Amino acid sequence: MIRVSPGNELTVRLTVNEAGHTLRVDPREPLSDVLRHRLGLTGTHVGCEQGVCGCCTILFDGEPARACLVLAVQADGHEIRTVESLTQPDGGLHPLQEAFGRHHALQCGFCTPGQLMNALALLPRAASMSDDDLRGAISGQLCRCTGYTPIVDAIRTAAGDLT
Ligand code: FES
Ligand code: FES
């Protein structure tokens, strides 16, 4: 339940990477700002702030969402997963991250957190997707320096590693 606080701030309760948080937020505050500036989860990158580039993609109740287009108040009572959650219990990389490295699927890395979170949601069905379908599924994640073939290869490799 959202509670109104003095100063027109709202109190929201959300779960981020399995940790519960109660925060007072401005009604217009994007979730991307809350993740980065309040919770210190700067792995969620912000590029366009208009829902175009996909750099800020997180999982919202398991589905990819653009954190710059989600208001923090809309996340009340929901489960958020950011790129930081990919770190394995021993501090190692997630198989998807290893596959990105193996296939050189990143250069500057700015788009990579969003690519990884979108790809994470695709993994359960990636092995059975055609190349065209897989390319279509990542077409909203813009990358201006790597190109998309290595990213598709990395997703396919990780999907194979995990099956
Ligand atoms: S910063 Fe959110 S889509 Fe570009
Ligand atoms: S790796 Fe540079 S924008 Fe994608």
C-alpha cells in the first residue's frame, strides 16, 4: 500500500534483488533514479531517459521493463531485479556474463546491463528461438559499438550452458 507523507512524498515498499526497502519518493521520481541514487545500484545505466535505448532495463516481477519509464510508486509491492543480482554467491560471473565476455559482446559496456537483463528473461526460451526471433527480441536494446551478432551468440551460448 502507498502512504502519503508530508511534502507530497509517498512511501513505497519494494523488493530489489531479494532485499526489502521502504522509501519515501517523489510521485514523479523514476525507478531508475531510485535504484541508482537511493539504493546505490548504479549498474542500471541511464542513457536516453525516454524509453528508447534500453540501457536501463531491469526485471519487474520477472519481466523486462525500462526503469526510466517506471515511476518508483508503480514499483510499490513489486519485485525488482537489477544487473547486480547476477553476481554469483562466490562472487563470480553469471553464465550469461561469462558468455558475453567469451563472445566479445561488449565494447564500451554502456548498454550491457540492459542487454544482460533483457537476455536473462529470454534464456528459458532462447534455445528454441530462431535467429530472427532472437534478434527481434533484442531489437529494443540499442548498442552503438559492438553490433548484435556477438550478443546473439552470447545469449545462445548461455542458454546452452544452462540447459
Ligand atoms: S534510459 Fe531508459 S530506455 Fe534509455
Ligand atoms: S557496448 Fe557500447 S553501446 Fe553497447
